[in-house]
Amino acid sequence: MIIKREKEFQLICKVTDLKENEGKRFIIDDVEFAVFKVNGEIFALNNICPHQKSAIIYNGFIEDGKVVCPAHGWEFNLCDGKQGFGKSGLDSYSVKVENGNVYVKVFSKELDW
């Protein structure tokens, strides 16, 4: 069984550090994730594309509420990380903004032996 171990919200950057419709890569406790600002809203997704396990999602382009992997065009919903028709995709992480600072709550997945 896989257990999700949530961490507390952690400061990653200022809102002004994020460019509209561009991703930025971050790592917290070995969890690599991509952060996007789209129409002023901020999203955080796992940065590892499940297709070939490449850490390139942050470099994808934004289209219709999705990030498109730059390698092979796989699309992931910015809100929940899912691919079309409810398929699993990328983990999504909670984001909050306070006083111009961006905080993300990441989690790790561990096997429960």
C-alpha cells in the first residue's frame, strides 16, 4: 500500500517571481514540482512526466487550462494534474498566497511494508 506523507505549507517564492503562463521548477525534500501562474491563479504539479519519467513539466506550455509536456505532448489539467477522461496523471499540490508570498504543501509517497 502507498501512503501519502503530507508536509506543512512551505514558502517557495514571491508571486512576482512567477511569470504569467510560464512554469518554474522547485524541489522540497526530494519532491520536484512545477509551479505555474495562469490568469493570476497559481498551480503546483509534480514535475516528472509519467511518460518517460522526465523532469520537464515546468518547461511545458499552457493551453486551455492544461500544461502540455514539451517532449511528447501529454496534457495535464492545471487544477488536479489529471489527463483527459479522469486518467491519472501528475500529483497536484495545495497552494496558498499570503502577503505576496507563495506557499506550497507537498507530500511524498512511501510504501507501507
